[in-house]
Amino acid sequence: MTSNFIDYVKINLTSGNGGRGFTHFRREKFVDKGGPDGGDGGRGGHIIVRGNKQLWTLLHLKYKKHIKASHGVSGGKSKSSGAQGEDIIIEVPLGTIARNPETGEVMTEIIEDGQEVILIPGGMGGLGNHHFKNSTNQAPDYSQPGIPGTEAWVIFELKILADVGLVGLPNAGKSTLLSTISAAKPEIADYPFTTLVPNLGVVPYRDFQSFVMADIPGIIEGASEGKGLGLRFLRHIERNSNLLFLVDSSEEKPMKVYKTLVNELKKFNPELLDKTRILGFSKCELLSEKDRKKIIKSIPAGLPFVFFSSLTNEGIAELKDIIWSNLNYDSSHEF
């Protein structure tokens, strides 16, 4: 399956060279021994990243392996400065991180619409010879060359920004839930890994309010080591302020599934466990009252939970209420 969702690209970026400073002497009629008047070179073009809330993927950068800004122009006579090189602006979705591929260092992260960061600065223009005139050297016949631009490989990595991230094993009912409570239309079928890319849905709530929910592809045991779809999708969970753990009610040991999910998140990034958690049991129409009570007894004290059915809509309103309450309280729990 070909996907238009691209969350990782590696691009070679080169900023522009600074223009050369100019060596020139004033030459005018009736002016004897005109002084130096060589202008400065223009700055080379920057490589700038800008946040764009209309973008949801890095697809537009997938085939751009090299991006170069233009060079600054040399200075001129009469102390005129050369033109600056044109900046290159790379627009990225909110939640994008720029990273040094060798050191892993985060160079910047874009989280606001319109936010601009100079990622690779252009080279400074050289000074013209008029800067070097002094009492002992009235006619300097030299100027500075421009500073070269910088070339660097940069990784752009998208981590989806959402209020709630859905965490669960493949086929736990995440896509079905998202399609039920929002306008999102993810692909749904009865086999593992139907969701191959994260899906976002805006969930309407009371009084025309709403929140954003992200369906992250299913985690399997070993995802933190890169098994299955593993690491590629775990990073999206890092940006969600709340985590909704979905467990299929028909699982033989549902709380063991929950602990597996928590363990994978912990191994990937222990800070994920500081996020507010909600435990949701999907497909509850398959549960008897006896089984439901048995599950409730095994849930850690204080962990918000809800049994729901995307088929019958049981528990959906309660689930929304719990999520909204958590988003507006934003406390973390140890479970």
C-alpha cells in the first residue's frame, strides 16, 4: 500500500555564501585623492523552517534531497552594499523536529503556526575597503571575502500534535472508535495493522467545543525494539497530552494487555508514563456482566476507565466526558 503520510525525511541543506566586499576608491572631478568607498557584500541566503497548520505530513519534502539558498552579491562603489541572497523557507507541519543525523541533537522544533527558525544561517558578507581606512593607512587596497555558507544533512521528523493518543494492540478497535466519534474516515478491517499511518480526528464535544484525537498504529510487544511498526509510530505518542489505552474486552487477560502496552512505552521513553492515562475497554457488547465485574476488580485504584461499544454507542458519551475532564485538569497518575 502506498501512503501519502510521510513523517521522516532527510535532506541536504546549503545556505548561501556571503558576497565579497568591494575594493574601490572614490573618483570624482575636482576631488583629489578620493578615499576608499568599496561597499560590503550581501549576506548569503538563510535556510528557514516555518510552521504551517495546514500541513499534516512531510510528503511535500519527500523528493527534495538537496535544497540550496542563493549567494549574496558583492559590494559596489560609493559604499553600496550588495544584495542579500534569497532565503529559502521550508514549510513544515506543527510538531516537526529538525535533527542532526550524526549526533541526534535536536536543532529546533516547530509547534506554532507561523513560527520561523533560521536553521542554517547564510554566510556573512565581506566588508568593503572603506572599513579599513585609518590614520596610518588612508588608502587600503583590500577588502574581505564573504563567508561561505554552510552545508548540512538534516532529518525532519514529524511527531503528531493531538490532545489524545490512542494506544492499543493491532485490531483493538482504535480506528472504529475514531470513525464513530469524529469525522475521520480511517481504513477499518478485521485484521492486524489495518492502520498503517496515524489518523487524526476532531471530536465534537458539548457547547461547540472539540478536541483532537490521534489513532496511532497498533503496538505489539517488542515495539520499543523496533518490531512490527514499532519505533516509527511510538514517537507520535510523545506529543499527545493524554493517552487512551484501548483494550479489546474479549481479550482473555485484558489487564495483561494493558501492562504490555505500558511496558513498551516505558522502554521507549519513560517520560511517556507521566502523561494522563485513561483505560478504555472496547467491544463491551461482547462482555457479560460477570466478566465486566471481574475486569473492574483488577483495575488499579484511581485509573479512570470506561467500557464502551462503537457498535451500540454504549459508554461513548462517558468516554468523551472523561477525556474532556482530563484535558482541562491535566494531572498525571502513577498506574
